[in-house]
Amino acid sequence: MSLTLCFCVNPQNIDRLQSAFRKYLLSPAPKNILYGQTPDAFSSVKSSGDPIALLVETRMAHDVIKNLCDDFDRQERRVKFIYSLSAGVDAYRLSELTSELRGIPIHNAQGCFSSILAEHVAFSMLYFNRCLWRIMESRRTKKWDPFNMIELRGQQVVVVGYGDIGQKCGQKAAALGMKVTGIRRSGNNMVDEHGVTVRSNDALDEVIHDADFVVGVLPGTAHTTHFFNKEMFAKMKPSAVFINIGRGQTQCEADVVDALNRGVIRGAALDVFETEPLPEESLIWTLPDDKVLLTAHCADWTDDLVDLTTKRFTDIYRDYTTFGKSSAYTVHLERGY
């Protein structure tokens, strides 16, 4: 099968994608490759009737998906599969396109971000336990300021959203000697190969009370909006730290700020936000360094990120052109991940 590739991606990433595709040659070669951010950019291939592989990245992809997948009354669909350059797919508002997406597999960049995000979680824990702000201030002021460090070994971590990324977070934390509990829909109170106890969602209230760190790795869905709120923070101990590498909508930022200011929890490491870029008027900017570690949704940015996601795409592309299908993970529309 020969496919035309339609890429709805950020213009700034086109050069990096083209460079990556020169490294990971597509076989068989695609009939054509088109780049764009609007439905009009792909009108020629739509009218041609050629089968399409659609790669998406931006919020604008919603309209492109809707337009290219409007043949939902046909058994043989124009778009053979969709691939998201990101692991999260909430930006595309797929729940509004259930008719258009019927019978079209949607794949994401599962696994491409897991290791680097797990490293960021480990760094966030060390930031608070090693009081990095105090170390930097001591150097800046030339003040000799020895103090006791807090050891990670033996501390308790609860990973909320124990999927691919969550499992890598649990693996690294367990390797540091931490006691880790992973929370997921299908948890069965079993210990996995990383030494992590996997529990179901129902067990969260039970385990969160003793957690030194609560790590959010939830997708952005209607069910997870403001999951981490004042009620959740009230269940945590005052010395606990909240870390969010999932989606910004899963946290109520007003409640995060309030919990930190009132000492309900010790600190928060936030890489994702309800509105991005984080507005200048956000009170999160005003929090002191000993209460918040803030990164601009870049915890998964690496030099080889585009290479990793491109390699995964080429493997899936090869599956479809060779076998007509792929065994790679597919997104569940009803779940949103």
C-alpha cells in the first residue's frame, strides 16, 4: 500500500521532522508528503482519493482531522491511521469527532517521553529534599551554610496514572529505594516487576495520607479535570510535595496556590498548567522557590525527541504499508488516552 503523508504540525518543527525522516527512511516511499495547519493545505490529496497517513501535533489539527475524515459513511476510509506526535491527545478534542473517527486507528507517541519525564520527577523530588534554592542562595551570597539533607530512600511515592510514563517514574523511584504505589484503573494490589505496588483508583484515599510525594501523570479528560484540588491536597500530609507532569487541566491552580500558601502541603513541582503559556498575572509566579519548582511544559524536551517520535511513526507506517494494520498501542476514544 502506498500512502500520502499529511503532516499537521508546528511550522517550527518541520525542519527537524524532515531531518529525522532522512535518518529513518520510510519504506515503501510515500506517494507524496504534504505539510499544513489548515484543511485547505490538504485539499488536493482529499480530492485525489489517495489513502492517507495523518500525523498531527497542534490544536489546529482538530479541523484537519474533521475535514479529512468526513467520509465516515464509507467502509473504506480515506485516512488509514492517525499518529499524534505527543503522548496526550486532548488538544485534538477527539470526543467531538466520534463519527469521523469511526474505524480509524489513532496512535500516539507512547514510550517516547517516559524516561525523560521520569528523570524530571526524580529531579523534582531531589529539588525539595536537597533544598536546591538554599544551596543556590548560599553560593550567590558566599555564605557557608551546611544543613541536613532529606534522604529519598524509604520515602513514599504515589504515582496517580500508572501507565507507560507512570511506570517509568515508579521504576526510577523504586531504584532510589523509595516505596512506590501506582494508581490505575485496573490496579489489583499486586507488586510489579519494578517493586511497585499497583492499586486501583479506589485505593487512592487510603495511600495518599502517608505519601511524601504525589505524582500526577493523568491525561486531560472530562473525568480528570481539577482532579488535584483542595479536597485532594487536604488528604495529603503537610510535608508532602505534589508533582504534575500530566496535563494542566488536572490541577486546580487556585487550590494549588492556596494549599502552598496555607502550608497544607510543602511544595509543588509543576511542568503543566491550565493555561499555557502561564499568564503573567498567575499567582504561581509569586510563590517562593522553596514552595514551587516551575518549568514551562518542557520536562520532556530533549535533542532527540523528534527522532524518537519519528522512529515510532516510521515503525507504525511500515506496519500499515506491509500488513495493513499495526499492533502499536491505539488511543481509546471513550477514555481519551
